[in-house]
Amino acid sequence: MASSTTPPRRTISPVRDYMVMNAGRMSCRAANCTWRDVVRNATRAKDHLLRCVWALERFPEIPTRLRSAPNRQSPSSSPGHDLVLP
């Protein structure tokens, strides 16, 4: 079982490791964060995680994992276009 300070497992999109997924919604895993129950969107989630003080405190590896991760959601995606998580 994963500890409370590390993501549970590596997934297709590293953004998903730091979000709680529920139907078509997602929430930040950081305890004090109020970014909850928002529509699944990988681009907005990544932007949130790179700015969220509580997420960065709980998961200090976020900047490294999310900035260096290739976009595996869609090979035809381009900068400035939102990606929806499956």
C-alpha cells in the first residue's frame, strides 16, 4: 500500500497520480486544497498542481514529473489546447 505522502501508482498521465478521480470530476489530493470536484481536464489539472502550495508541499516531485512528462494523451495535441482526461 502506498504511503500518504506518495502517489498510489504511476499511470498513463502523471497528473492523475496527484488527483482523486470520481466519475467525470477530479479533486486535488492535497489535504488543505479547495480545488475540488472540477471537470476532468489534464491541462487545467497540471496548471493547478504546478501552482498549488499544498500539493507542492505534499508532493515535492510534482514540478519534475509534470514539466518533463511527454504528453501521452493525444499525439496530435498542440500547445494551448486543453486535454480531457479519460
